[in-house]
Amino acid sequence: MSKNGVLAKEPVSDGAVDYQRLIQLFECPVCHEYMRPPIHQCKKGHVICQKCRPKVKGICPLCKQLVANQTNLMMEKISTLIKFPCVYAPKGCDELVPLREKSHHETTCARRPVHCEYARRGCGALLPLRDMTGHVRQCHFRPA
Ligand SMILES: [Zn+2]
Ligand SMILES: [Zn+2]
Ligand SMILES: [Zn+2]
Ligand SMILES: [Zn+2]
């Protein structure tokens, strides 16, 4: 399995599934975010996320065929069975989470960037949550 620096953990079962390639199938060709149901498809079966469907005006960006009116049931089903990388994976989070827990994880993720609590006093610091406690203690904008 290739290490691209994003996923540190070895996910799923021992070589039964090529996780990296499986997860790529869920990447929307327009916004490159992972798709979640409803997952739309063109007549040829290329998929596109709900958010991007209006942007392409009914034409598949890959093959220029019409985007069908149905969603891709199989992709939708598989998406509920696998775990996805956290949106903060590029910031170092190596959690893999099922779709139903993804939003919850991402609102509590330790790598989630947060503003300093003294932002209103002029502090521009935006740091991962887990580093913020340390920053706040020494923040220049902290009242004496
Ligand atoms: Zn998209
Ligand atoms: Zn297509
Ligand atoms: Zn995370
Ligand atoms: Zn600060």
C-alpha cells in the first residue's frame, strides 16, 4: 500500500480491498471532496456529488453526456459500508470514520483549525484545536 502522507493508518482488512483506490472512486470529479448520498450519475455511470450537480448544468464533466435523473444506488450503498478519511487529513488527522459519524468527528476533530479566543482583541492565530491551549496561554492579546 502506498503511503502518500495523508493516511498513516492501515485501514480495512489485510489486502482484501485496495482501500486507496476504493476511496478514490468516491472523489467527486468537480470539487474533489468525498461524495455522500445522494450520488448522481451520467448516462455512462460517471458520478458527481449533490453539490456540484447544478454547477455542471446537467452535462457530465468527464464524457459530456447528460447527467441522469437517478442516483447511483450501488455507490450510495457502498458509501455507507466504508470509512472515509477525515476532512482534516491534510492537517494530520489519520482517523477514518463512517459517513454517519463524519460530521460529528469533524466538528470535534483535534486537528480542526480554530481561531484564538482573543481574536476579537486582534489575535489572528488559526491553529489546530490541540495546539490552541498552548497558544492561548502565551497569546500576546491575552489580557493581563
Ligand atoms: Zn462535487
Ligand atoms: Zn460521464
Ligand atoms: Zn479528524
Ligand atoms: Zn491568540
